[in-house]
Amino acid sequence: MQHNQKGVGMMEILVALLVLAIAVLGFTALQLRAISSTDEALQKVNAMSLARDLAERIRANRSAYSTYLANLNASTQTTSASKACLNGTTCTAAEMANYDTAQVISSANDQGMKIAMPSCQVSGTIARQCIYVSWNKTQPQDGTADTNCTNGGSYQPTASCVVMELY
């Protein structure tokens, strides 16, 4: 008996297509994960920029620290200031703080983020404030709820936020 094979059998083609399909699905899953990670990294960079911007504004206007604190921890944050402190306009320290916080809060809202300045949850004798910037469903606060940024100073496992200590 002589067996002359003249081509590839149907089963071999199906197995090759199955292997190819699995490889393409694996590559697609990797691409989706890479896109998700890139988006998360971009959110963190934007949140750090907001926190750094706010910290620099507070350092430049230390005498109005209590105004920054009150504006950022208010239950309803305002995105407009009563006086625009720019282009040579003379403003008091409190007016400048109102203008600064309105700009930072507006910028955070434009990016789908929330910002607050609660007390840091650290041990020790020095009381410090932290800047919390959160996005998605995470709230910029410390507490036991899963939607909070931190719990006792440690990040919640599902939190989407950045915390920066303010010196």
C-alpha cells in the first residue's frame, strides 16, 4: 500500500487556527492591560501635578493657610473666586487663597478628580496636613469605607488616589 499525501488535512488546519486564535487572544489581553495601566499612570501624574501646584501656592501664601484649609475641606467646594487675583490686581492673602483654591478645584473637576486637605494619619507629635487627590469613585478622605482613599494612613486596596504630605 502506498500512501501519497498531497496537501494538509482538515484537522491540521483546524489545530493551527486554534493555536493562532489563542495567541491572538493572549496578545489582545496584553494590549488591554497596557492601555489600562497607561491610563492609571496618566491619572497619577495629573493628580501629583494638582497636589504639587496646590502645595506651591500654599507655600507662596503661608499667611492664608487657614483659608486654604477651610476652602478645600468645605462640604461644597467653590470653583469661582470673588476676586480674580491676576494681571497686577492687588489682593489680600485671603483673597489670593480663595482665588488659588477656586482654580485648583476647577482644574480637578475638569479632570474628573476631587481634592481635599485633611489631617495626615501619621503617628508622632507633629500634626501635618495632607493633600488628597482622588478620581473614579474614590473619596479624598481617610476612613474605613472601601470608597475612601486611605484607612488609618494606608491606601485602600481599591483606591484611585494620590496622597501628598504638606510641610
